[in-house]
Amino acid sequence: PSPRSCQQDGTNKEALQRELEELKQKNQALDQEIAQLLSEGYSLEELEKHISLLHEYNDIKDAGQMLLGKLAVIQGVTTKELYPEYDLELND
């Protein structure tokens, strides 16, 4: 191997080692956060259910936004103009 490839290998190993350490720190921080939530009385099942419901909500909201967008195109207006017609808040 050339000196350059050896140098690149060393750099790659150092970068991978740094990335591994960062991932270990993130993992430890997440473990601490989970432990804190559990100590506050949350259960893993409850947290998983909450996350699942948030995903479902986001999917439904995305579908609603898509429908509003298509309706706006059909009516020749902006989506923003449809919000009051359907009693929607702009920051919803």
C-alpha cells in the first residue's frame, strides 16, 4: 500500500472512531431520557402508543392538506383563502 492509502486508512479509522463515540453518547443520552420518563410514571407501551397516534395524526393532516390544495386549484384560489371557509386556523 502507498503512504497515501495508509494515511487515508488512518483518517477513516479516526473518523469512524469519532462517529462511534458520538453514537455511544447519543445512545446513553436516550437511555437516560427513557429512564427519566419511566421514573415519572410513563410506560414504554404508553409512549409507543402516543408516537403511533402522532404518526396517524400527521398522515391524516397531510391528506387533508392535499385535499385542500386540490380544492384550491379547482376553485382558482389559494389554500390560505380556504381556511376561513372551513373554520380552520392558519397555524393548524
